[in-house]
Amino acid sequence: MSWDRIRGHAAVKQTFQTAFTRGRLGQAYLLVGPEGVGKRLFAYELAKALLCERPEGPLLACDRCPACAQVEARTHPDLHTVATPEGKHELPIEEIRDFCSRLAHKPARGGRIIGIVEDADDFNAASANGFLKTLEEPPPGVVLLLIATSTERQLPTIRSRCQVVRFGLLAPNDLQAVLVEQGVDNPARLKQLIPLAGGRVSRALALNNDIIWQVRNELITGLTVERPQFARLAEIWEQFVTDAGKDTALQRMRCSVVIGFVVEALHRALRIAVGAPLNPTDSQEDPQVRVLAQRYGPDRLMELIETCVEADYRVERRVQLILIIESVLDQLTQPVRAG
């Protein structure tokens, strides 16, 4: 049944169902929230519910009719999407013009057309302006769904013309349920992934890779030797990122995942530095964590955690990844000042 695949976000689903039942469904929605929490899946499930030919209730798709099958296959003639092309950092104006042209056609089946912008964060001034007329006056029956990470990433002309719908991080039990559905059912691996994923399915799935854990171990070990080698650590981290190929989104995720590993180690070191006990599951790395606690002390550990948080923010803002890697490692490998 429709919506069964959506974990969490009950309030968001209720918002749309209430608006639909009352006949107040809007024409343009900005779906904002962290990457990897299910916004894209939600958008397509909503499209299915709106295009279903035999709905089982208000905004409740049957999941059996030809329309539902076509939405699943992304072949429905009244479902149009646009995304940032592979290897690009922005939505090109040409892609947006083509998207708007398709939206202007009359519905082929039923009375609605659904338009999904998968990467609304990637609008530039030209493509945003090219989209503005369609956003201001969508053709009759068109519902626009723009997927983004935050309202701050949107140009005012885009943000002001959409109803904002906010998605939060997934609760641990919802995240675990999604991972099990995705085939991650090893209890030990789930115990590793859920705390580090931070409520994001995409990050958890990215972490479900033995190579990533090897990189993690090499970096943590390299940071806890007596004289950490900046060049070697940078090489390990950069190689891990570039092994993602031309997929810039995967490159950013890999860079962010490594930052998460470092923050995790620093947080545990901070607990030791202030006299708080570690969790029993952390005992395997106690010696390395204690090295960090003794080397930096509480104040410096807090500064380093802030450095990493800022670096992760810069990853989201599309700063050149090698600069982020070098800035973090520069702080981590500097000799500790006496006193």
C-alpha cells in the first residue's frame, strides 16, 4: 500500500493528506531537510498518490494500477523530473527550459501533472530565473515538488513562491527498519552504522562498506601516532574521495563521512578528558582515544570538534573538497602548544 515505504515523517504525510482532503493542495512545495532522510522517496510516493487511477482513500495510492506502476518506473507521461547532470555542480538553464516546456503540455491521463526538481540546491541565477515564470504561474493541474537541504540554499525568488515542508532526521528504529529492508541485516554492522549515520539512510548505506572502515582505521591510527604525518593522511583521505569517480554527490558524502569518523573519535576523547566513561562498545579503541585525550586536552578537543563541524558545513556548501581535507588535517596534525 502507498506510503508503506516511508519511515518517519508522519507529520509531513498528514500535512499533505489534510490539504488534499480539504481541497487546499498547493501548486509548489519546497521539501527541505538533511540529505538521505527520504525526501526524494517521499516526493515520488506523493506523485504516485496524486496520479493513481484507483486510489484506496484520500491521497492513498493502490500500488497496482498502470499509473502506479509507471510512476515506480519513472515512465508516467504526466510525471516530469529534472536533476543536476552528472559531473555538473549547477542546474543548467537548458535543462530547466526543457523541464518547463514539458510541464506546459496538457495532462496525458487524468487531470494532473507532477514536476519534481530533484536538486533545488543547485539552481544558479540563470536557471532560477528561467524557472520563475513556471513557479509563479504553474499551468493548470501542475504540482511542483522541489527537493532541497535547506531554505538558506534557495534564492529568495524560489523560496518565497513555495510552501516549505520540513523533514527531520530519522529516529534510530526507523533507520534500522529501512536498513533491514535494504538488506543490511547483520546485527553487529547495524550496531556500527546507526550511531554514525546520524539519522540518514544514504550515509548509513555509504558506511556499509568494508573499504570505508579500512580508511577509518588508517586515519584514526595515523592521527594517534606520536608524530602524525599530514601528507600521508591527506593522501588516504583524498584517494578515498576521488575513488567515487565523477559522482560529485558521492564525493561530498565520502568527505563528510570521514569528518564524521574524526568527530566521533574526538567526542570520545573529550569524554575521557573530562572524566566521563566510554561506552562498552568503544573499548576496542580505548588506547587510541586516550592518546587523543592526553595529547589535546578538553579545550583543544572542543576547538577541533568545532573545526570539523565547520568543515562539514563547507562540504554542503560545495567548497573544494581538497581544501577542506587539508584544513582539517592541518589542525589535527599541528604540534600541540605547551601551556
